[in-house]
Amino acid sequence: MPGLGMRRIDVLTSGRIGIETKVGYTSLTSSVRLQVRKDAALVASGDLTSVRWYFTASPTTGLAGPSGPLKSFLTQNGIRWQVIP
């Protein structure tokens, strides 16, 4: 990905779907924003067919899911997301 750097995907399926997992409440930090941009670029280039982000509860806080701004940014970039109970 020219200009964005390397992207490490948590899981790559045989159908070239990239899966990112997050534990706990996740905000739209600069590093998370960059991950989303890289994922969108990989889909746009055809390297991945799609990307999905899954959020699970923190065993410490019990919190799970993306912040409002992160939800919007994921959606704007065509990335499906889900909170796993």
C-alpha cells in the first residue's frame, strides 16, 4: 500500500476476507484510523474481497464495541463491523 505502510491482518480467510478483532471499547485513535484506511485500500486494490471488524467484551471492564466516531468511519470506508456478545 503505497504511502500507508504494511498492514497486519488478524485473520485472512480462503475467500480473501480480512478479519480484524478488537477487545473492549475501541475509539477512533490515529492508529485505528490508519488501520481502517489500510483495510479500505486493500479492498479497493482487489487484494482483499472485503474486511470485517469484530468487537468482543473486555474481561476486565465488560465493555465492547466501537465508539460512535469509529462506527461512522468504518461505515464510511465500506467496512462491516459487529459486536460479538
